[in-house]
Amino acid sequence: MKKLQVDILTLCLLVVNCLLPISSLISQAPQGLNYQAVARNSDGTIQQAQNIGIRFTITNGNGGSLLYQETHSTATNEFGLFSLIVGNGSVVSGTFSSIDWANVSPWLEVEMDQEGGTAYVQMGASPLLSVPYALFAARGAVESIWETSGTNIYFDNYVGIGTETPTAPLSIETGLNEAGISHTNIGGTTTITSKITEIGASVGTESEDVFSLNAGGEGKVHIWPDGDVAIGEESIVSGLMNVDQTRMNPFESKLTVVTPLNETGFTHIGGDNQIIVNEAIGGVSASLGTMTDNTFRLKTNALGRLHILGNGQVTISPNDYAPQGQFTVYTANNTNGLVQVGGDGQVLAMRIGGSSGSIGTWTPHVMRLISNGLGRMDIRENGQIVIGPTDAPPHGTAKFTVHTENNTDGLVQVGGDGQVLAMRIGGSSGSIGTWTNHIMRIVANGAAAINIDPAGNVAIGTPDPLPGYKLSVNGNMKSKELVIETVGWPDYVFNADYKLSSLNDLETYINKHKHLPNIPAATEIEEHGLPVGDIQKRMMEKIEELTLHIIQLNKRIESLESHHRP
């Protein structure tokens, strides 16, 4: 590789700036150093039309700390000449405009790559003596930097008040709690100041006057001396001005937004219009929430507490809990979900435990369920339940009491197949049972004990009453007295025209049929049962016939005895 050498011809900025007046230097405010050189190889041959890479480094002293570094890619002309501006290259480190020329000893180091790449070879270093100091000296010629236009003066660069390094067209530096800008009216009654304190910054009135922020020539935001804030058109808010129109009367809240009806008070837009939150007041209502299909959350301690989803479902819970209905409350077990406290200390609460849920009073007060504004069911503090008009009393110590009009169902259950079980009180009686074509069963220990079919037949100990029998009992019965109503009691046996069978005929019948005449056989009784009333009549018939036979036998005995008397 041929070794190149650089002949520094001139630092044009040094020559130019030395010839320019100070006022010209300041008005042009150069932000670079002109650099021009000729590239030669080790034989002194000029490198014509050659692509080269240059790196400039400015240090504080020869080999000192780095102040600034940049790179350039350029080409020599037919004379080997190239021209660059130090400060306009590709920055590697530092900021050229921020070099404090007055307080450093700047050195310029030059490096070059003859192939136009980044394999830089140091060409040398030299101090910068005049140009930066000319730049610094230009800052002192303040009297010449202002331009005039009639009675106006102006300046096209930054101005500092209390600071030598302004960072804006006008920079003001003061001590803490000192006024930066102060504006007082001619009468001295109103003063506006800006001030920076240990914990913040402020701008506003120093007098007992409202401070307004204007837009379009009219006040839009108004701040009262007591800290109340009103947002609204001055023409709308003017109705709140006091009599002499010098200042506005305060509001009852710290922030008040005044708008015409059905106009938004404030809006917050997130992302690319993805979430829009606004607030508005209509003729009869007010609203606050999202205007997009996004959840609106109310937060405390940076956590979402109440969530209103885009479909109207509401949850009170930590973030991202799924709703279970239109209104859902999530809590830990054995924690109240909803609570209302009345003026007399009544507490109405809803709570979920480990395996159950509850809603009711947590103080010694009646829990009342209401419909159409009227109390319908009361649960008293001792656990008694009353269904009926408001304040209807329980019946004695009964745990459950229902008040109704006469001939009105008190309790009703409707089954999946349309069965209706109801309890009703009439004028002088009460009833409980089915009101459809279904059997009414009275159950004990999970088993039907008494069953009543729609025809009124009753079965005890068997699930279905026997057709044609008003009472069917599968089991034993015990009674002190049993009265059976029957018709046709067999006193007809004692009538004169009754034909009494002879004992011989009776014997013949018994030998043949093995039972008395007009009495069912054993097989018939076993198959169909014993009809008590009918059998009682038949037995009485046989008893009366037997009585007649005894009377006849007694007469024969008496006749025989009379013939054998001595």
C-alpha cells in the first residue's frame, strides 16, 4: 500500500474570519471549519481523482480528552485537491456546536484511508489557534447583533436572560422562587408572573384576580384565586361574572366545565383513535365513558375496580375478570359484595361463603323483598318468614306464614309436565293438593305414605289407589269403632213369607259346595278380598236363619217332652 501524505494548504475559516468584522461574524454564526488539502503519496506524487476517506478528531490538548469526531467520504480533483468542512461530516462522537472553545485547548487530528474506506491512517495533529476564538469573540459583540425596524428591534438567534447558554429563542434563568416574567397593568392592580419553585413551575396572577388562558382571542380556561377552575367559552361563563364584571364568581367545585347541552365537556383519545373517552351533559342526563367498543374502567390505587364493557355488562372486580351477567361482583369468600347502610344503621348486604351465598340484613331489622313498590315478603330477625302485605304478622311462632285473600292460592309449585301443587284457604276451610289431573301424594321419609287420585280414591301404603275403592290400605288398621253404612239388612228372614231352607237341604248344600249358601267361597275371598259390609249382611242372614232353626228345634223338643211326661 502506498503511503499518502496530506499537505494542509489553508484553514479558510481562519483567513476569512480574520478579515470579517465582528458584526459580520456574529450575524453569519458559522458552525464549521473550512479544511482544504492536497493528497500525495510517499514519493510526493499528487493523487489525482482518487476516492479517499477522512476522519477528523478534535481533542482537548494534543492526545487529550475527546471533544468531537466525524468522518467524510470525498474525492480529490485533477490537482489532488480536496475541500471539507469540519463540523459537517458524519458524527461519530460529540456535538460540534456544543464545544466550549473559550475553555479548551482544541487540537485537530487528521486521519485518511486512500481507498475511500475506514482503515484510517493518522496524517498528523495540530492546534486550532484562531478560528474557534473568533467564534467565541463574536459572542461578546452583543451591541451589534440586534436589527431595527422603525421603533422595533429583533434578533434571529437565541436570547438568554440570566444565562449564557440559551436553549430557546428566549431563555430566562433565575434563582428558585424568583419571578422570571412579570406583567403589571398600568394601574398596578393586576400582575401576571412566571416562577419556578423547588417542586414545580407556575404562571398566573399574583393579585386577587381570575387567570384565564385564551384561544382565538377569548378566555377558555379560567382559574380563580381559591383554586377553582372553569373550562368554557367566555361568552357562556360570563353569566357567572360578578356585578362590576371585573372578575368571575367562584364555583362550588375545583373543576367546572361549562358547555351548551349535548356537547362534550372533555375527550381523551388513546392510540390511533382506538379508545375515546368523553363526558357530556344532555337535557335530562349526563354521561362519562368510552365512545368506542372498549371497556370503561374506574380505578383506585392504579387498579381497575369497576368495569363497564362495550355490551353494557358491569363487573366490580380486579382487571380482566369475566362477567357472569349484566352486573357481576367478585370478592374473596366471606366478604360482602354489595352493602347499603340506612339512616338508622340498617345494613343490607350480599355475601358469598365457601359453598353458599346470602343476601339480607346484617343488623336486627326485617329483610323485605319488594315488587311494584310494595313489601311482598318479610324475613324477620328471628328467622320467621311472612309472605303478604307490608308488615303482615307471622302466625304465632310459625316459621313460614302466607297471607292471601279467600279462595286464593298461597303456595304453588308447577312441575315440568304441568303438574300444579297448591295450598289454598277458602271462607271456612283450607286445602293443599294438586290442581291438575295428577295424584296428590303425602310423603314420609322420601316415600309416598298417602296417595289421593283425581277421583278422590285414597291409598295408604300403596302408591296407587285401587279403582272403585275410596280407601285402599296395604297394612293393618286399628280403630275403636268402625261404622259401615249398608242397605238391605236381612231382617226379611223373620218375615212370614220367607222360605227357610230345611236342615237336610242345608246339609246337602254344604256337602256339595263346602260353604254356606249365599256366602262366598274361600277362593273368592282370597282372590277379591272380604267386602266387610256385604259379608256382615250375609252373616247376619245366616245368624237369623240359625235362630229360626233353633226356635223350630226348641218347639219339637218341648213337644216330645210333653208326650213323655208321667
